[in-house]
Amino acid sequence: MSKSFLLEPALGGLAARGRYRSRRVVAPAAGCNVIVDGKAAVSFSGNDYLGLARHPAVVAAFRRAASLYGVGSGASHLVTGHSPLHEELEERLADFLGRDRALLFSSGYAANLGVASALLQRGDVLIEDKLNHASLLDGARLSSATLRRYAHADVAALVARLNSAPPDSHCLVATDGVFSMDGDLAPLVDMTQACERSGAWLMVDDAHGFGVLGRDGRGSLDALGCGQGVQIYMATLGKALGVGGAFVAGSVALIETLIQKARTYVYTTAAPPAMAAATLAALDLLMSEGWRRDKLHSNIGFFRRGAASRGLRIMASETAIQPLVLGDDASAVEAGRQLLEAGFLVVAIRPPTVPEGAARLRITLSADHDEAQIDRLLDALESSMNIIRSKSP
Ligand SMILES: *Cc1c(COP(=O)(O)O)cnc(C)c1O
């Protein structure tokens, strides 16, 4: 007799602990406006930091390519799914970043699993920041490498991990460039030096830095001037670029290895060619509409000054991700509910996405926001914090 699946009690347990996740139906309206389960709100929760997802040039490129290539790619890249548009986008991304080659993946999740599965095997060591994105952590499982984690952004702890790795193992250090739930940057300059000294390779997942930081949006390595010491650069195309999918950039040998061995590259259908066309248009806009990045950064400054003057304790972050930690899950969920009532979509993030006791509102800013919307959000945050404080014992 095998064990039976007791799904309902498990779901009930999640609900009892306030950990049950459910989806809202969110329909887009103009700009950052959305309709959430039928109610109008301004969204401060998306990752479309530059407002490119519905940019007319991006949409037109998608349409044009769909009418030429059809909607689906029809096969994996290694069978017949690799179109001229995919090829052109890979070349453009490599050129833009000054790397030898780039390789497209259908999602960031797939890219991170793919790198680990191609480079590591049992006995190798994957060393990661405690707050890394789940997709980087899950790479250890697909590769069977040993996962070692270090305290967030603690380079001394990283060095200790490097020093204790078996001498005959391959060591890959992987980190978010901009941490997805905190918005801070990894200490990449010190990390590259530590990795170089020990012979480990460094991989940076720049999902939230690419398009936002550095010259023309070249990302966190460009902003910190440490690209040389990072062998593997990965970024997603569904956040600041507004489209979807992801890529890995690096040496010819790295990319060829991924093509041969990354399971999440080989065994999956290529993303639609129209997505590559839309991404090419978005890349053009990174350069031709640099004002979008300027506007985003000016919105970030406006938000932080307004939060400080209202006594809201936002975490230290210079990026589009501006978290307000409430601590317990119930307060974070309650604040999210009150904000929606006031016309703002701000999502509460709970464990296991963030550590226990660090539930938060993850506020994200975009070039599409204006200062009046941000001001009204700050007012709503202030009154919500007052209500929650007055209710807590
Ligand atoms: C969003 C995200 C991913 C996953 O990318 P998808 O394209 O959404 O699968 C990976 N890493 C980080 C840091 C992310 O924020």
C-alpha cells in the first residue's frame, strides 16, 4: 500500500497559517492603472520598470513578426525552432554587453536551472547568497551539486564557504545582482576578487538590474564596473525589457556548453520569434528613450524622500524595488488589503518567498508613474501603517 495523497488537509494547514496563496485577476488599463477583481487601482507591484510592455513600438514589432513567423516557434532551438529573429537578438545582446556570445532561454527560471545543470555535477559546490531567487537555489537540485549558502551580502562568509569547498571540486558562486525582494545590490566588486583568488566562477542573475542600472541599462555589472570578473551574466527579458524570456551571456565555450548540456535549453520549445522581435525593439528603446530610465530614477528619489518625511521605514534600496517590512504575515496582508481599498495594488510578500518574520509590502516603481500617484500612495501607506500600529498590542 502506498501513502495516499491528503491534499485538502495540507491546503487547510496552509490557510490556517496564513500562507495560502491565491491569484487576483488583474486587467490592464492605461499606464500603471489596472482593474483588480473588478476594482480600479494604480499598480505599484509590477516589474515593467520602464513602461515598455505596452510601448507602441514594442507591440508593433511583436505584431509584425507574428504575421510573418506565426505565433509559435514550433520546436526547440536545436530542432527547427531557432529563427533569424532569435539569432539576431542573441547577437544584439552580446554586442550590447560586450560579451562573446549570448543564449536565449524561455524564462529566467529555465536559464538558472540550465546553467547549473550544464556546469555542475555531484561533488561540485554551488555557493549562494541566502536571499537569492528560488530559481538560482533550485539549480542545485537539478545538477545534484552541493548547495552552500552564506549570510546575505556577507563577503567574509562567502570566503569561508570558498575556503571549505573540497579542493578537487568545481565551485560556482551565484548571486542576484539586485535582490528581488530587497532591492539592494550584491557586493559584486569584493565578490569578484574573492572568486578570482579561489578559482571559483561567479554567476550574476541581473533580473532587476538589466535595463535599469548602468550605461543605457547595461545592468549592475556595468554600474559597478566589475564585468571582467563575472564569467556568467544572466538577465531576464520580462521585467524592465517588458517582454519575456531570459538570456545568458559569456564566453563562446560557456554558450556552446549550455547549448550541448543545459537541460532546460535542449528539452523545451523556443519562445515565439515575435517575442525576440519585441525584445529587439525594447533594446532600441533603452538607447533612444533614455528618459525612461531617468524618469524611473527620479520617481525612486521622489518616493524615498516622501517616505522619509512621513516616517515610513523603507529598506535601503536605490533600485525600483522599495520594500516596507511589516514583520508578521497578517499585518502585511492587512496593509495590502487596505491599500487596495484605497486604490493601490501593492502585494504583500510572505515566507517562504522572504525569511520568517520579514513579511513585507514590495512596492515597485516605474517610469509610467507620476509624482501625484506616488504622493497618494505615500499618504495611503502612512494611514495604513497608523491603523496597523494602533491595532497591534
Ligand atoms: C523574476 C526572476 C527570475 C525568473 O525569471 P522568469 O523569466 O520570470 O522566469 C529569476 N531571477 C530573479 C532574480 C528574478 O527576479
